[in-house]
Amino acid sequence: MRVFARVAVLSDIHGVLPALRAVLAEPLVENADLIVITGDHAAGPQPVEVLDLLTSLGSRAVLIRGNADRELVELARGGTTDIPDPIAGWAAAQLSPDHIDLLDRLPHPLTIEIDGFGPVLFCHGSPRDDNEVVLVDTRIERWLEVLADVPPEVTTIVAGHTHMPFLRLVDRRRFVVSGSVGMPYGQSGAHWAYLENGTISLHRTVLDEDAAVREIIRDSSYEDREEWANYFVRAETSDVEVLAQFGPRDGR
């Protein structure tokens, strides 16, 4: 098994190409041995462009399945989902059969050996469920339940899904959420994480939001792309609002 030394982690790109390009241009990301993207790649205004850029990275990038990826496959094959954002159905209709097969084959979870960390488990919501919500202040009893089946040798778990970056200890394990590249909550910019020499750092790439919104309006054919881009790229949703919405899913 190959052991990687420098690993960049992206998550929740949600089909926002200018945000993805900005993060990939960061020196730490450019020089990483591996880029892991922990789900929800394409459910947004530029799904084809984002998937094509990710696949062009070849073996440097590893994609993990997110709940939205699984649901795009379901929609593309004629099914229904509970996704509240109407852009999901539009995005699914843009995908080629190869894109759909790619999303359908994605693993969840996935363990990768990283120097200074040992085996690191990458997932979307939680190791057991790509749609599970855990938060920085989730009560410890629930944390222990969520991580109960993670092998004891895994002491670092890296996830996405909630779009708000955090790093916390859970019974001597580190649990990291890198935040969202394309759909940030609480603070604008493209959020990501970096692992090297046993150290985890959280990063934020500042975007030219006006330029990103203009590009999406120009290049996407989604009918409500201007409203979508202004709301999500500019992070109009606060972390307080999102925590209130996630509360019931966290057992509060």
C-alpha cells in the first residue's frame, strides 16, 4: 500500500468551477501528493465542467461518494430523491453516461495511509452514512456511537457534508470537516484542508465572488443560475441558520 506524505482535502464542490480552479491553484494543493475530494462534486450549476476537471487530474485525485452524488445517479436514472434544491434535477440531466457511471462507482468510506497519521478514513457525512450529520458540538455520546465501528488503528477521520469547517477530538481521535469549496456556509470563500507530518490545517481560499458569479451566469444554462450563484457563492446562509436546520438531524 502506498503511503502519501502531503494530502489536500476538498469537499462539497457542488458544481462551482471557479471555486474549484482557485483551490487547485493553491501552492499546497498543486504540490500535494494526493488530492482527496470527500463528496458532493457535481450537484450545482457547472456539473460537467467540474467532473471533467476532476477526472483530468488522473491518479492525483481520489473522489469519495457524497449523498448528492448518489442522488444525482438516482435522478439521472429516472428515480426521485429528497434533495430540496431544484438544481439537482437539472444537474443530473446534464451528465453523460460516463459521468453517471463515475459517480455510481465512487467509494464510501475510503481509508488511505498517510505518513505521520497512519490509516486515515475519508467519508462524506460519517463513516457509516454519507448523509449523517455530526457537528462540532455534537454530544459525545452520539459521537461515540457514530464512530463505534471505526477500526481502533484509525485515529483520524476526514469528512464533508455540513459545509462548515471544524477540527475536534473525539475520544483521542481527530475528526475533521474541511468545509465546502463551492457552497460555503457562514463564511464565503473556498474551504479546504491539508494533512502533512501528522498536522492538520484548515484553509480558506478567497474568491473574486463577482467574477465567479459572472462566470456561472455566463457559462451555465441552469435557469435560476444567477439567484443560485449569488446565494451560495456569496455564502448568504449563516452558520447559525444552518446549525438550527441541522439540529433535529443531530438529535437535538
